[in-house]
Amino acid sequence: MTERQRQDAISLALVACAISAIFLISTRARGSDSDEQGKLTEEFHKVYPLSAQGRVEISNINGPVHISGWDRNEVKVDAVKSARTKERLEEARIEVEADQNEISIHTEYPHHDHTFGLGDHGNPASVEYTITVPRQAQLDKINLVNGRLDLQGVAGEVRASCVNGRIEARNLQGRLELSTVNGTLDASVDQLPSSELKLSSVNGTLRVTLPSDASAELKASTVSGNISDDFGLPVLRHQYVGRSLHGQLGGGGTLVRLSNVNGEIEIRHANDNRPLSPAQNLERERSRDRDDDDNDDI
């Protein structure tokens, strides 16, 4: 082999190696995307005018919802639909009905009763919503089935529920009514409203964080879960089933109702450098109950 032939052979080998490497990287990249996602997506972005204390209703069957407040009289709706097939992607419809005082946002599956078949082909599309609302808006009816709910910086009234998903609420100031079935409920309240706070769960931890100097009446009960609190109130463990706590913080005020079935309840105070409210036990001792304040969980 001449020197020229040898150089040509080396050049061809290098080109072949380069092509093979590019093909391998490309194949791996496509395979990685398929393994990680395996889905088609479609985006939705719109803004709707809404009065400062307007009513907001949201219903989503499959997918998370993130809600935050801002200082505009508008609702910004950003959503991403995801599905494994084009058919499933097109079946999921984002329906919005809006006027100056009310907005309703729903995910609809017009040709199904929500009992999709088994397997990947039967999985309905999921929709992830990121929604920004006027800070004082009334979140009157927020219902989720499969997906978590995040709430941030909202000062108006909130009524929300999840079946299979976590609820995490931060920097809230208005009346609250939150419930979960299978998921943790974690709520932080910056300022107690004059009306009631009602939080409930079935199969998940329920955690509420109150201002350190809160003035409130606390009522908490579980069927088979523990109750703990940072304010020094005693917990009663009943003879047959359940635990309960009833106490007053400061001079009393907002009624905070907490209930759980198979999960625990945690009552915390914020790290806000405020003096801790004095606590008074309002639970009436019963002859067949005993104090569980020493964490005697035998």
C-alpha cells in the first residue's frame, strides 16, 4: 500500500468513526427523550380580565394546578396538555368561561365518562395549569382528582379539594376550607381571618402553621392518627378510638378546625420572631380518656 493509499484509508476510517459516533449520539438522544417523556404536548396561554374580588372556579381531573396571586385585575392561564397519542391529546379540552366577575376553568373529556381503558393507550391526557389571579380573588371551587395543588400569596377566600394529590398552601390570609383524601395537606397562614379555617384529610398528614402570636380557638381530632402542637396544648387519647385537642390561643378568635382519619395532625407556629401566644386547654376531661400530652403511644 502506497503512502497516499494509507492516508486515504485512515481518512475514510476517521469519517466512518465520526458518522458512527454521530448516529449513536443521535439514537441515544432520541431514546432518552422517548424514555423520559414519551408524550406529545400542546400549550395554552391566555389572559382574562377579572375584578379584584372576582370568583375563580377550577376543575382538573388529571394533572397538577399551581395558583398564585398578583396585583392585577386579570387572570393569567398557562396550561400544558400531555398525552401519549394524538388522539388522547385532542380529546382533552380546556374550557374557559369568563366575565368581569367570574371565571371558570375546566378540563373536559367530551367523549368519555372518565373511565378510560387499561394500558398506555387508555391513559387520558394530563393538563398542568399555572394560574395567576388577583390577590383578593375568591377561589370558590377548586377541585382536583389526580394531581397536586399549590397555592401561594392569595388573600381571598379559598375552597379546594384533592382526591389523589398533595395540597401545599403558602402565605395565605383569607378564609380556608381545604381537604384531601390521599395526600398530605400542608398549609401556612400569615394572617388569621375573622372567619373559620377548616382543614381535613383522610389518608395523609395534615400540617398547619399559624402565626406565633395567633389569637384563635383550636379544635383537632383524629380517628387513628397522632396529634402534636407547638403551643403546649394537651392531647387526649380516647379509650377506644381517636385523639382530640381543644384549646385557646391568646384571647381566642378565629376557629381553626382540623380533622383527620388515618393520618396525623401537626400544629406548628411560624418562625416569625413574634412572642408565643399563651395557650389555654378547653378540652373537658372524660373519665375514660387520658392525657396523651407525654407522647405515650403504647
